[in-house]
Amino acid sequence: HNKKGVIALLKATESLGKSLKLEQTLSLVMEQARDLMQADRSTLFLLCQDRNELWSKVATADGKNTIEIRIPANRGIAGYVASTGKPLNIPDAYKDDRFDPTTDKQTGYRTQSILCMPVFNSKNKLIGVTQLINKHQGYFTSSDQEFMRAFNIQAGIALENAQLFERVLIEKQYQQDILQSLTDAVISTDMQGRIVMINDAAIKFLGGPNRRKGSPDWKLWQSKLTGRYIWDIVPIENLQWRWQDSLATGTRHYMPEQTLKIGLYRAPQGDSESPSMVLAMPKWDDPNVYVPWNETPHTESSSTDYLSKYQVQEIERSLNLSVNPLLNPEGSVRGGLVVLEDMTREKRMKTAMYRYMTPRVADQVLALGEDTLMQGKKQEVTILFSDIRGYTNLTEHLGATEVVSLLNKYFETMVEAVFNHDGTLDKFIGDALMAVFGAPLPLPNHAWKAVKSALDMRSRLAKFNSNRSRHNQPEIRIGMGISSGEVVSGNIGSQKRMDYTVIGDGVNLSARLESVTKEYGCDIILSESTYNLCRDRIVVRELDQIRVKGKNEAVRIYELIGKTDLSLTDKRKRFLDLYQAGRNAYIKRDFNQALKYFTDALEIQPNDRPVKTHINRAKNYCDHPPDDSWDGVYTMTTK
């Protein structure tokens, strides 16, 4: 019996090392233990320390699938063994208080004998429990217990290896996910310079196919490039030396403005209709000859593996290249990371455009061709101008570093408010910002987008100031002017420097309106043209009718209060009604009646500047009535 048992034990433990996959190892351990011990059932529970649970995977009744079961690490027979680390050999389960008969009652199965043993790893730490149920003949003996102890030692090693392998796979997948999420082309290498991982952006940069589910071409590129030396796939002068130095010294090497020449060859694939795209590199000693995958041909005299330059589509890439050492958590070098930054003309344009419009808009503009920006054209747009109030006074109390930090943080959040509503950042002028809605791509609802952007800026400023207050820093106030109209847009400037911008009356008016916010004590003022385009969606107060400096035409101006879903208090509604009634009487030259309305409004909001302004004007006209040519328009004397 003993000799048979030893042979069975050797056979069982030998098969444990055949798989590194955790689920397969779990299944193998249970199967071999059951056969070895002549038991009816076997279960291997693994200890999950984070949740203090024992878990296992068991087959469903049909045997086609597995289900995961979890029990508290201190419950039942298995829980006792997991908690104490001591084996349990129970001849009659129903005579042991630790046995839980619930499962038997549910399934109709009758548990009799149980042998439950701990499983330790190489550091003698408990990692699981094996449980054998119902020996075919009699109950489990002390000899069975010894055999299982020996078996569990090997099972512990197999499980530890499988768990380690699973962790490595998870980490590798995690690294791959990080690499794939990067927009730059990134290639990681081992300590010898062989490619370990190459992300989709790098394959695309080298002219390869996009990853589609199960794409044979993409898989071919992955298999052909993985394991190759990085300098064979990216044959740039001095890359090998730079890579070796980077890993030896732990320093980063930056190689700007490099040129990479590659060739793409459509290789016919037997009967397949779609040829496979092959990467080819110019031969180092003959640029007219290309080598597929840059692999050495089978024989030196053979020319069949070479391609002539006329067989390939030649591509030249401009790039900035950086070589970085990859460090492990302990700080020692474990490989290299090569980043290829595409600096081709289109990429440079895209990078520049991302500064003043969203990537989505930039991509749409580029899809229409460069001429979209280069050629001037007339467009209906809405312009938003914003400026920090009392900026000069504010900067006098701050150091240069604080001023730069303040502006950067302020512009960061304000530009987001522009981009979130499909706006284009036209320019920064000191502490001022100019945004365009409706150029370079037309926007049918440009005025509404600009209004939403302004309201977004208002709420962002409140959060920005709340954060500054917490740090005992002075709050800032801003003014915004918004106007809609026709402008000319395009790249404007000299040969040496050109910028995309818009010019026209709408631009000048929005800048003037932003300035007017100071006089009226409001944060957002709309022109009549903008108000008319979204009047059904917003709550406003008609402030005045003015003639801005440098313009003959009068414009009605409106204070933007909010969207129509804004709930106003009765007091606020009463105030706005009184103000409007005062304005109506004022325009009709009924200055005494206007004065009454404005005075009542002032009682509700004693600090309202437009009310005070109109009271002063009405009083003046009561004493000195205007002549017949008076049209109710106020002419601004300052810009």
C-alpha cells in the first residue's frame, strides 16, 4: 500500500508543476488530491487576507462552468484549519461541533469523513486549505494525513508560483494599458535593448495598421517587432550608444529633430485578397535597397529578401526622441523606455492648434485642410472678452512669482470654460482673455455657447475665489463683454510670425462692453445682437442704450443674470420690474415718474450702480430738460 501510495504521490506532485495559470493549478490540486486519497470530493480554499475570507472555484452540476464560493476565514472546518494552521481528521462530521451541515441539507449529500489540511508557501505562511470529503472505504488514516502533508508542500509551491505568475501578468497588463493610453509613440525594452512592449501609437507612427479586433496585420507587426533590438526598428544614428549610456548611468537622453526613413511594402499573401503591409528599412550601406523588418537575409549572396526603393512607399518622419531608464520600485534599472514624439508638419500644426481650441475642433479643422486657417473668410461669430478688475492695484501687493502663479491658475480654469463650450481661444492680452465662438468652424448656436461659457466662468471664479480665501489670498473680480456679428477670420501676421485671429466690429464692441462693466458694476454685459440670438433662454436686465467711444451707432446693453431656469426671489423680481418701469418712463422723457421707480428700486438694492446712475441722470433732466433731439442714448466718453 505504501509503495503504491508513494508512486501516486510522486505522480500527483509531478503534474502540479505543469501549469502556471492559477485556475488550472487550483483544478489540478483538487483533482490529484482526490485521486491520491481515494476521496469522493476535494476542495482547495485559498486565503484572501485583505477580506479575511477563504475562496475557491467549484464546478457547476453540469461540469461546464465554475462558480466562485467565499466563506469567512474563521467559519466551519476549513475556517478552523485556516485560523490555527493545524490539520483536522474527522471520522464522523456530524459528531463534530465545528461542522456546518447547511450545505448537506440543501443538496441532499451526506458528509461523513473529512480530512482538512493547511497549505503553506515557501516562507511557511498559510496560503490555503485542502479539504477532502468521504473516503471511498472507511475514514482517513494517519498515513493518509502524512501523504497529504507531503502533497500540500508541493501544492503550496505550485500555488505560490501560479499566484506570482498571475501578479506578473496583471502588472504586465497594467503597464500595457498605461502605454496604450499614451498618445506619443512609446517602446519599452529589456536590459539588452530588445523590445518588450510597443504601443499602438508607435505602430501607427511606423506606418503600421490600426488595432482592430483580431487584425492579422496588427498581430504580425506585434510579433515581428517584439523581441527585436530597438535600434534595428528605429535606426537613428547613435541611438544604440545613447540607450546603453542611459541604462548604465540612469540618465535621460533627449535627441531633438531627428529624421527616420522607413518604407512600407504591400506583400502579396498567397490567395489572400488583402496584401499584408510590411515595414522595411533602408540598407545601412545602400539607401536604394530596403530590408523587410530590417532582418538579415537568409544568405549573403541572396537578393530575394531585399526590396528596391521602387517597390516600397518611402516615408520620412520628423521626430524628437527621448531615451529613459525604466526603474523598479527599489530604484534599480530594469529596462529602457524610448519615446518618439511625432514632429511632422501636421503634428506640429495640431500641437499648436490644441493650445487655442479643443482637440476635437482641431482635428475637424485639419480634416478640412490647412487652407481652412490660411485663407481669410467672413463668419458670423460671438466674441467674449474678459478682464481682471483692479489688476494693476492687485499686482502692486504681490511679488512677480505670485502674479505669474495667479494668472496661470486663473487662465487654466477660464480656458476650460471656453473649450467646454466649443470656443476657440483667440489670445491673452496681459490679464485679459479673448475667445471666439463660431470660428474657425461655424457654430449655429454660437451666441448661446458664448453665454453658457460666460456663466461657466462666473461659477468657476466663485470656486477659484473660495480657494484663495481659504489661503488668506485676496479674491479677484472680472468683467466680461459679449457681442455677436460678422468678422473676418484667418491667419494674420508677418512671414516670421502668424497667428489665427478674428477682426471686425464685433471684436471691438465686446472689448468696449467688457470695459463698460466697470461703470455699471456688473460682471457680464451682452450686446443687443447677442441678446436677440438667445433671448428665450436667458434672464437679463436691460441696462441702458449707449454709444461707445469711436462708434456712431447706439446699442442696447443687457446685464446677464442667468439662464431661464434660474429661480429669482420675489424681491429680486420686484427690483427688476421697477428698474424696467423706470427705464420705460426715462425713455419717454417722464423723468419725475422715472425717478420714483428708480428710488423704489434703490430701497431694495441700495448699492446698485445702474439705479444710482439713472437717478442722477433723471434728477439732472428734471432740472435741465434735454432738447428735442434727445434719444435716450448715453454716449460713453472713455474706452
